[in-house]
Amino acid sequence: MTDTIHRALLFVNGEFPAPAKVIAQIRPEDVLIAVDGGLRHLTAHKLTPHLIIGDLDSADPDAVQRLQAQGVVVRQYPVDKDETDLELALNAALEMQSDQIWVVAALGDRIDQTLGNIFLLTSPMLANTDVRLVDGLREVFLIRDANTIRGKAGQRVSMLPLNGPVHGIHTAGLAFPLQGETLYPERTRGISNRLTAPCAHVSIETGLLLCIHQFSESSERSDG
């Protein structure tokens, strides 16, 4: 393991609908972190984590013991704690000086956990780190000043303001452009935009803008 970790992948115990698309992008130099029960996603694909972290109430104890015997670092915390296992894992990834973090399988039918994972993105400690929730079908990330969305024309992009209005939004490469405009949490204007090129650029002046990028190309009507 090198002194400076460029990318860490944190595997969470959520739904993982398209694992092959994520596994195919893992690089030899990536650091793999099993977040408690998220260890199952790694073992299912014969991947060895560099770190197992959490209270381990949902991880397979036999797998944990076997990997620990092989030299994998295990950080176990009490079940009754203030932080979620994912928050502990994010702190660990930052300790490794990761400048990019993928949180894998952090979305699913537990809406409380899903929302908690999304709101973790707003933490000031992540302000200088590119953190994305990914599951193979979509990526969810926060735009604090500017960011680039990479994909294919036709893919859906939704932008939602968090913690209040987002002012001074400029976009390029999206079907419905914004030029210095404001999105409000109580309005749905940012839902279901589309990429018109392989790359789109979004910049904002103030606020926190959540971006949800669907990898499947879609032209169907929105539910709204």
C-alpha cells in the first residue's frame, strides 16, 4: 500500500444492482474497504479488502476471522455509537489521504439509510474530496463549486438543492441549460435533465447541489 491513496472504494451493505459495471473499473492500486456487512459484496466477487470496519453486527464472522488471519486490518467498534459504519469508513479513507472515494452499494430500499448516506456528502470534512455513491446504475455526488458529469448523450441527470436554494447555476452539455439561475428545494425544476454530450459541466456560486446521474440512456417521460 502506498503512502498516498488516490482512490478508495467503500463497500456498504446496501443494494448492488449492477456489480459487474463497478468491479470492472477497479484498479490494482485502489484501496478496498469493507463497511461491515458490505464485506459480502467483496467476498462474492473474490476481492480481498484492505480494511474491514464497523461494529460488525452484519458481517459474516467466519469471513472476518479468515481475512484477519490473512493479514487484513479489522477495526471493530461498539454497536452503540454515534456514527454509522459508513461515517467511520469515510474517516478512515480520509486518513489514507484519498482524493477520490467511491461509496459502493449505499443506495437501496432502506430510505433512512439511503438519505443518511446522501446527507453524509454534505460533511465539511469531505469538501476537498471527490466522493460519489455508485451502484453500477447511477452515481450520486455533491457539487460545491463546479464539477464534470461524464457519460453518454441521453443519460438522465437530476440536480437537487440541499440545505436551501442554490444560486448562480451555470451548465453546459445539458438539454435544459441553466445560466446563472437558482434552484429551490421546494421546486422540481432540476429533475430529469439529459446529457447532450459525453461531458457536461456544472458550476454554482453558492449552496450545495446534489447531482444524480443515471447511466442508462432514457427518453421516457418522467413520473411527474
